[in-house]
Amino acid sequence: MTQQNTQQFGGNWTEEKLNIFTEYLTAYLTALQNQNFGKVYIDAFAGTGEIVTNDGEQHLVGSAKRALSSYLKFDRYYFIEENKKKAAELQRMVDAEYPHLADRVTIYCGDANARLSEIINQIDWRFNRGLLFLDPCATEVNWTTLTMIAETKSIDMWYLFPFSALNRMLTKDGNMDPTWAACIDRLLGDSGWRIEFYKKDPQISLFDFESGSGERDRLIKDANPERIKEYIIGRLQSTFPCVSKHPRIFKNKNNSPLFLFCFAISNDSEKAQGLALKIANHILKPKTNQGW
Ligand SMILES: C[S@@+](CC[C@H](N)C(=O)[O-])C[C@H]1O[C@@H](n2cnc3c(N)ncnc32)[C@H](O)[C@@H]1O
């Protein structure tokens, strides 16, 4: 491991996230091993393959290395990483530790949304099945990217949804920088959240009466974490035919929700959905209380 390029982030939940994903990956390859589909792995925020958590306490094996070291293999591995140094580190790791898989691996250095579009468009999804990991730092994934993934009808997706980034942008009175509003539109696919998460403020102050404003304009946020979670799952359900209703909630040390780990299937087949959802829900079932 080259210390200067090893990426830093996360806490205990980083390991939990990776364990959930790896467990699904193993079950996925096992379920597909005797089927005639090509098996494609896509890691759209791949990192370097190695992680040191922010508190410096944990060294973890990252998603890229976990996928490559699985006993059962994919036919193709696509990794996307925007940071040039990290992409180069990832390439060095593949060449040094997985030379036998090097001809199956393609590493793209660039934006996940743009590169995913390239990858998805070059694969004939009638003959291939894909497992995709969307593990962004924050709000990088565009809704249009999710639509494109759903349209393949062949990809199982794990998406680390940036819950706290969204919640922080949803200001108490609905007034926000236009770039935030545009970011939320891009993240959730449309502007339905404005109606869903805000209501007219029933408390009209004396000042509002006198100025004639108030009832007409004033909004207050009407969105607790549960409601935001339900909305996110509803949005995914509007695009994917099958979505787990039990995303894992990852929290920080102060017990505030940071991310939702969501699972969605793009395959239309009820048989494929039933098996994938059963496995995912079993893995997602919390070991401890998942209240807010
Ligand atoms: C949370 S880390 C992913 C960690 C990785 N899944 C692992 O287990 O090691 C997010 C990664 O995405 C990269 N990144 C950030 N924005 C990106 C973008 N728009 N497109 C692709 N990669 C991006 C970051 O450099 C970082 O390495």
C-alpha cells in the first residue's frame, strides 16, 4: 500500500457499507455462475482499492480490491475515478496484484456520470448482467444517470445516497441559494421536493400582517428524516421496477444520519427481482436498532 495515495474517509459505517456490498457481490456471482450472461462489474467511484478512515483508526480494503479478489469472477471490470492520482494508484494495484485479471479491467479517469454513460452504451445488455456500485462522496450522481441505469433492465445497483447533504440544503424557510435548488433538482430528478418538503407557515407574525406578506409567501420545512427517506425511496421506485424499502441508515458519532445505502434492480423479470431483493433485504436487515 502506498501511503501517500491511500484515500481517507468514513468511519465505522464505511466498513459496514463495504461488508454489505461485498456480501451481495458474492451472492450475485454465485446466483449467476451457471447462467449464460456476461457478468459486468462497474465501480463508478472506485477510489484506489485501499482506505484509511478519517479518524486514522482503520485501514480497510476498498470496493475495487474486494471485487477483484472475489473467488468467483466477473467477465469485465469497469472502474471510474475522477482523481488522477487515485486512478493511477488503482491501475498500479491492478497491475501488481491482479495481473491475471488485467485484460478484463478498464479504468476510466473522469466524472462518473459521463463515463457511466459511455460504459453502459458500449454493452449489449440483452446478453450481459451488471452489478453497479455508486459510492459518491456527496451529491455527484445525477438523476439522469439513474434513469440511464434503469433503462438497461440488466443492472443491480447499490447507491450510497447523500442524505445529510440533501437535508442540509433543505433550509428551514425554503429560501436557498439557486445553486442548491439546482443541485437538489439534479439529485432527485425534478422539483417535486419543493411541494413535498415545504408547507405554508401557519404562524403569521404581526409584521407579516402589517407588511401584507406572510400567508402568501412564507414557507416552513415540513420534512423529518423518515419523510425524506420515504421520498427518496419513492423517487427510486418511480424509475426502477424494484427497490428495497429497507435502506441501511449510516449515522455519524452524534447519531445524525449521513447516508442511506439503497438497493435497486433494473431487471423487469419478477423472478430475478424476487431473488435479488430477498438477498439484499436479508443483508440489509439491521443488526441493531435503526430508528432515527
Ligand atoms: C467514497 S469514495 C469511494 C470509495 C471506494 N468505493 C472504496 O471502497 O474504496 C469516493 C471516490 O469518488 C471519487 N470521486 C469524486 N467525485 C467523482 C466523480 N464525479 N466521478 C468519479 N469519481 C469521483 C473520489 O475521488 C473518491 O475516490
